[in-house]
Amino acid sequence: MTSPRVVGRLAPSPTGQLHLGHARSFVLAWWAARASAGRVILRIEDLDGTRADSRFVDLARQDLEWLGLDWDEEHLQTDTLERLDTAIATLIAQGKAYPCVCSRGDIKRAQSAPHAD
């Protein structure tokens, strides 16, 4: 039996420069994909409109290339919003998803509530 091909994803957020933690996770994702003759996708997480800056997209590409990493596809997350909105609407219409109306405080309180083992 052959091993499945891995699809690795490098997903920097263009809100600042990459750091060693990014480098480590990107190298591991890249290595796992390439070791299985898989593909690597560079997906720029540019959804934070107030902080995202195209300068950091270019710097991330340069840093990844400096690390010796390559990729087979590149996507901007914002380019998929219409498709994601359609998928979400379909799931909601089918009763398979629902909008969450919890505040951040609600979620924080729920996380700290006692849980059964």
C-alpha cells in the first residue's frame, strides 16, 4: 500500500514579519508534503483588513524563498470569501450549521466552566 500524498499549507498572515515559529511550522508542513510527493499551497491569510498589509505578503514570500521553500499554488484568503459565504449559507439552509451569537465573554466563561471527565 502506498502512503497518501500530503497537501502542505503555508498560511502566513500579512500583519507583520514572519518569526521563527512560523519558519518551523512552514518547514515541517513543506517537508511532509514534499516527502510524500505531495503539493504545497501558499495561502495568504489576509482577512484582517485593518492590520493586513501587502508589504508583508511580499516579505513573507521572500522569507519563504530564503528558507528554500517552494509552493505549487498560491491563494489569497479574501479571494475565497464568496465561495465560503455560499457554502455557509447552504449549510445553514440545510440545518447543518447555525450562526453563533455568543460574545467573547460568553466563550471565555464557557471555557473556564467545570467540565466532566
